[in-house]
Amino acid sequence: MLGKERSMQLQQSPAPTCPTPESGSSLPTRTGNLTAEPADPANVSSRQRLELVALVYSSCTAENLVPNLFLELFFVLQLLTARRMVAAKDSDLEPNPGVLDSLESPLFQSVHDCVFFAVQVLEHQFQVLPYLDKGTLKLLAENERLRCFSPALQGRLRAAYEGSVAEVSLAMPPSVQAVSVQPETDNRANFSSGRAFHTFKKQGCAETGLAQWLERRPAD
């Protein structure tokens, strides 16, 4: 009966459905099987607050009020691909979207909220995305969560990928797998403060991490 009702709802709504975990994807543990919780836009809590925070965050990025655009993009992609493992017996228990929508409730407490925020930011910052290399655009255009949360954004990314001429391979040579360090110049003595030196090192690690993460990331 539940399956029949679900089928009727899908026929009435043209919105795409989110992928569900495959039956063979659960991982055995001492406390039971774990499965990846699927991100679902219907289960986003604090939607209005997330939209506002995404708008403010995107405005700061657009006005160059962030230390490193590359680092911020890495952060957004991490939210887009966030995973939460839950017990198989609890995988069907979804929170009520309206219960936690209050000023006192913390944000980013569910995978649904993380993906929703990331998609909002990517929509606001779309003018930057076509400048990414073709391999990265392909990964984004084929991302199932983008199809689920924003089919329009996925279509724009697919068009950007098809029109891209930046033939950059994700299989990077060893020379770019790590940031080159020059001991003569890349040391504390050549920076105005310890904080500036720490920021420099952090940016270098972030760039290396994103390059390696994109190389390891599967197409889906």
C-alpha cells in the first residue's frame, strides 16, 4: 500500500527523486549495518536561514572578502559531497523539515542541509564555475545531488562542460601533487606576522588537498 501511494506521489510531481542507497552498500559493524543516508531536499531544515547564509557567504566571496577563493570552493564541494552513515534500521527515519527551523537551532546538522547550502552557493557563484577545468565541470555536471536539488543548475553546468575548451586532465603529474616549498623564501622570517605565515601554509595545503581530492573522486 505504501509503495502504491509513493508511486502516485511521483506521478503527480515532476520534480526528480533523489537516489536511494543500494541494498548491497551497507557496511557491517559491531552495532549493525551502516548505510549512507541519501540527501533529500524535502528534509532540509531551516531552509530560509540557509538561503540567507548562502546569500551572505556568496556576497562576501564575490566582493573578494575571503582570503582564498580556491579554499572556499573546496569547502563548498566538501559540503556538496558530505556523507553521513546511519544504521540500516534507522535509514527510513527522516526528520520533520519544520521542527528545527528556529533561530536557536544550529545549522548544518544534517546532510540535507549541507547539500542544500552548497547548491545555493554554487547557484549564486555560477559565473565562476565555467572557468574550472573540463574534468571538474564534468564531475559537477554528473553529480546526482545536483540533479536532485537543482536540475536547472545541473543543466547549466552540463552546458558549461560541453562548451569548455580547458582540456585539463584530472590525472595530474607528480610535479603538481604537492606545493613546491622554497626554504630560502617560504619561512617565518619573510612574513610580517605568524598569522600571515600560517595563512600562507594553509592555502598551500588546501590547494594540494583539492587537487588530490578531485583526482580520487569518482565520477558520480
